[in-house]
Amino acid sequence: MANVNWGGIFPVLVTPFGADGSINETRYKELIDEAISNGAQGVVAAGSTGEFYALTTTERARLYKLTVEHVARRVPVLAGVADLRVEDVLEACQSAVASGCAGGMILPPIYAMPSPREIVAFFQYISTNTPLPLMLYNSPKRAGIDITPALVEQLSALPTVVAIKDSSGVITQVTELVQRVGERLRVFVGYETMIVPARAVGAHGVVAMAHQIAGPLIRDYWDKALTGDKALDDLGRDVFAFYRCFQSGAYYAAIKETMSQLGRDAGGPRLPLLPLAEEQKAAITKIIADAGLARWANTQNA
């Protein structure tokens, strides 16, 4: 079994698009540098927040390579390798290996809603056919099925499965994961809003969205999570306010809009998502104003 020591904050980088819709590689590299300077202990390329579903296989492979080259071994790079066709997942894994990625973050096949027996068969197939270390990705809302702790325990026997990202949003599920597989797998949660309870039950890391907007906030929240520091209350209020911004429209479009309003432009989303409507933009503006989130606008390299 591959051994990894992944832990801490692993932001899923947005994929910045230029006015012509192409990937803005210059801006993307800036986002990588800012994430690492703000304490990211790993980065994820072409994950859900990176709009992997709207990228061609060629673009995804290019992002893996670009990320690995620019990170230059400062932190581990995980590749988002989720897809529907098993052959496409395998191709993404092979591109990630060829690029030098440390691992891949992998949903069960999207849309198909496989049974537990089929989920196991899928991960067995991938694990057998590529050496890429895998972070299982449980996202019941997106995949339509739940990779339960019992199923994760079963999958932890596969030689290339090294971690789990749980986006169930259910702390009892995260607790059970740590109890069942925490000695064998690195357990990550999918939301920064869960940092405090997740760390309390022994989770190893968070696959992050708000970190690339307010890196020092998330870094501080992570570092103080187990200390009982009173500052946690104020930090937590800001973290939850950012997540309310994200919920003001389609998640990945709303993240880019929030970044834009705080001076961190990453362009708009690709179809099928649209830039936010005016009333959605106004809702984000109001949350930023009410919560005083502008204090995080210019702290990226502090």
C-alpha cells in the first residue's frame, strides 16, 4: 500500500477562464503561488471547483502538468480524475501519473449511481490498472450515492486507496470514518465549515474552497481549531459567511463571483453554468458587507 502523509488544507483551485473562454494559465499560476504562500499543504487541480466537467480531457491533462511544474514539489498535487466512463477515469489517472501528480481525487462514476457492489468493482478496476494513489471522494449530493464508512473500510483494502474526502456534511459519518479507517487512510472533509468538529474527532485535513479567497482566515481557523481559542468564534462566523456567498448561486459560479468581488478575479464559469444574475451578485455583495469580509480582500500574501 502506498503511504502518504497528506494533511491540512488542500484547496481545489478554480480554473480561471479568459474572455475568449480559454484557460488563463498566467492567472492560474498566480493562484497556485498564493495558495501555497497562505499555508496550503497540497493543491487539487481540475476538481469540482475547477469545473472539471467543463474541461476537455486534453485541458485536464494540461492542467495536471502545468500544476505539477509550477508547484515544483513545494506541496503534493492531486488531480481531479472523476468522470462517468470508466475508460475516461482511467485516462485521467494515466495523465496524472504521467504529469507527476502525487495522487488523484476520485468520485464513484457520476450519474450512473452504482450499487455498493458496483462501486467496489469500479475502484478495484481503477486500482488494478493505474498506480496513482487515490483519494476517494464521497459527495452524495453530486454523485447521488453515499460511500458509507463500512464501504470505505472495504475499499481501504485496495493497495492504491490512501485517503477519503467526505462531503456528506455529517459529522457522525466523519467520526465513524476516523474510527474505522483513520489508521490506514487520511481522512479529509469537503467543507471548511466542518474544520473544528472534524479536527476534534481526528480528521487529517480539509479539501478547501474558501482558502483561495481568504487564505489567512482558513489557515488561522485550521491552526486554532483544537485550541479552544475564543478567536475561533469570530473566525468561524467569517468562514460560514463565505459559504453563504457560495450558496447564493450555482456553487462554482458563485465562488468565482465572490473571488471577483474581493479583487481576486478568476473570470466567469463555463457552460452549463452562467455568470451570476444581478440579484445573486447583490446577495453576495450584501453578505460581504454585513459580515465585513472585505477585510480578507488584500491579505493574500500576508
